[in-house]
Amino acid sequence: SYTLFIVFVTDSIINIYLLFFFFLLFYFFLYTSFFLFFFFFFQAEDGIRDAQESRGLGDVYKRQVSTQSTGNPQLTQMALRFICIAAGVTLTLGHGALYHPTPRNAMDNVLPEYAGGKSPTQGCTCTNGNGDLTQGCDLGNRATVDGLSDGQACLWWSQGCSIGCDKCMTEIDKDWTASAAPPQAGKIGFRTRYCNASFNSAGAPSPMMSSTLPKEAWTLNLNAIEGSEQDSYRYNPWRAPGYAPIVDPCGQAGGKLSSQHIGGDSIFTDNKFASMGDLGSNLPATPTDKRPRWVAGANAKVAWGPLYNHGGGYQYRLCPAGEPLTERCFQKMPLEFDRTKQTMVWNTREIPGATSKTPVVPPNQTLRWPVPHPVFVDNGTWPIGSSWARDPIPRINDNNLGLADPESCPGPKGTDGPDCPGPHCGCLQFEPPCPWDEGQLNCTGAGCHGNGMGSCSSDWVVGLIEDEVKIPEDLAAGEYVLSWRWDAEETAQIWANCADVIVTN
């Protein structure tokens, strides 16, 4: 090698260039080999490296094969990961937060980087043409009673959670790398159940449970035949409300551990209050003087709002503040909705996308619009007979690949099509609740993304979905924690926030 090197150096200038080229080529292959070795060794087969090692449920995941996949499961998983990395695919995510009452998850709203709705990563409200996450915006009804923002409240959730499974993948495997089935391997939960068929959630029917949701409560892919291959969201949480496992009933910061590899907006900015992977049930309680007071036997107003809307539905539940904040505790006390009160409440003084059909904004600067045909579900839910509300805001699909009848509204390109923004952009999943919605609105500024929002559709960040829940008449006075749980339909994800309340007689 040394002699060869001398020959190259003492030869011609051409050979010096060749030597330089070979050095570059050598380092390129060295870097590439190191990257592929690191990626596949440490993430092989969902992070479980030893085929003989038993890790309880983890040993089941070692044998997991996607429902619609064929062939060698190891090669399938590795190929999917390589394709996702090479193509820059990110796992589709939704985001949303509880706003009334103010959740514990918004505790970082006192930090200067979140003042006025600003955010160093992803604003929960000031985005999609509603202001700018770098400059902030008029938060309207999404602000706290003190006029503070929502901080990172929309970044607390659980991922890899399928109906019929015992745990979410982010809880069972600290090194999990997310993937799904083609043709949308970058959409977490697409045609994929993240567990073996021998496991069921507590209380789920046996053998392996399937979708329990009545089709009139579906929010996506409405033309699919239930249970068919093109029923691509059949394993995701909303398809059996409450049955999918959850990492924490108050959410997990960033939706994952820092060691896990999930794309999209699986992000969280660490601060003195919380770090990526922390559990919301461990957050400190809201000071007593800032907790709302509810009356047993009366209705209480609650409200949440989306950032990225992936359909599905939601429920509110209570747990006594003195008990451990577990999912089982909250499941003991689901709250009933007043089914005449579901209302859309706008934040902004000017209504984006307003037309001649839009009502005049009243003097209090808050437009309220009752949802004309709200959908509530208490059949096929968990806890059995508990009430859930369908997300009333229809999704605008960004991609219809792998869905039933993809050409019907108006084609597989979705929001990437030539008619965007506008009334013929994407695939609106059902009739919007406000009659002046004319499709996707134009979006400028930091934080815009492909789906955008309509006047009351898709990624609607300019308002709240308000409900009234019934506080049981026989509920003992005292301190309680409210959990808001949003089961997504498009993805294997569940959003959750918790807030402190005081109940009086």
C-alpha cells in the first residue's frame, strides 16, 4: 500500500486527482456502510435484536407481520424503513389539545418562547394562515383566562396504538421505528395492527376484536366496505372507541421516547416543566385558585381544538385527584354529553373564508355556530355504553392512495392536485358543519402545511369544538382531574390532556 501510494504521488497530476477521487469514494462508502449498519442493527425488527430473548409482549412483536404484507417479515420491515428514509417519508400525525379547562399540559405557556402563541417548533394555534408561529397571533378563545397561550399542549399523545392490542408500541419497545403497510407505509396504522392476534385490551371481546364503530360515525374513507383490504383504517382507535390502549391518560410529551424513531411532528421542546417522553399524569396540579368550579347535577362547558385533524372522536372522563391517574381510574367515570350543545366557536374577530352565508360576528367578537347534525356514539364503545362524540370537522385528504374509490373526490393527488387551494381541492370526507365552507383556504407564513384548512374543515385552528358534559348529581364534592381523550381514525394515535377541576354540591 505504501509503495502504491508513492507511485501515485510521484506520477502525474492526473493520478493525484485520481487519488483524491478514490479517497472521496472510500469515505462515502465508509459513511454509508456505517449508517446502514447502525440503522438496521439497532432498529432491526422493531428494535428486538435477539430472536431467542423473551420480553413478554415484545416476544410477540418479534413475530409480527403486517396484516396485508406477504413474504419474509424481516425483509418487509427493513425494506419499508429503507424506503421511508430514502424518500424522506414522514409518519402522518394529527395534533389537538384541550383548551377549556386549561390543561396541565399547557404549563409551559408562561415561558417567553410561547408568548402570544409563538413556538420554537410547531404552534398549536398560530399556523395554517392564522398568524405565524414565529410571530404569534390573536389566540381568542384558545387563550387561558390569564391571556396566555396553549404552550405545547397539542404535543402530548400516544402512538402505535391499535384496537385489540394490550399496549401501544411506544410503550412496549423503547427502540421502536414506526412503519405501516403499503401503499402508504408512511402513515402510522395504515392497514397495520401493532400486535399479535392473541392479545386483547381489557374488556374487549374474544377472539380478536375488530371494528365496533357504527358506519354512520366513520369520519374517513366512507366508501370502503367494512373489513375489506381498502378499509385501510380498520385497526385504528376510533374504529372501536375507548378499546385501544393508551400510554398515559394525560398524554406523553412528544408522543414517544427520545430513543424511538417516528417521523412527522413527533416533537417536543424540553424545558424546566417537561421533557420528551414524560407522562402527563406526573405533571403538577393546577393551583387551586385557577381551577374551574363545577356543580354536581349541572352541565359544565368543555372545549378542545385540532391542529392536524385526522378524524375520529373524543370523550371526557373524571378521576378523583387523590387517586393514581391511570386509564382504569378515568374509565370508571366517563361523562355523558348534552347532545344538543355541540358548538363550533371561532377565535378570530374576522372569519377566514367568510361569504354572504356567514353570520355577522356579534359585538362580543365571538361567532358561535351549533353543529347541525352532531353524531354521538354509545354502541360498541368502552367502557361499555359510555358516550363518545364524533369529531364534527371533516378531513381534507392529502392523498387517497389505498382508499376505496380514490377517484371519487376528486382523485388520488388530494391536496397536491392542481385545484388547490379552493373548493375542488382534495377529498372532503363529509359535509362541513358550516354552510359557507368552500374548500381549502390559501395559507402563507411559517407553519403552513399540505392539508390546510377550510372555513370549518380539515386542520381548523381558528376555533374550538365546545360541548357541555353532565356532572353526575350524586358525585361527591371534592377535587377531580378531567381527562380529554381523542381517538384518531386515520392514524394509530390517541391525544390526551388533563385538567384540574373542583366539584361542589
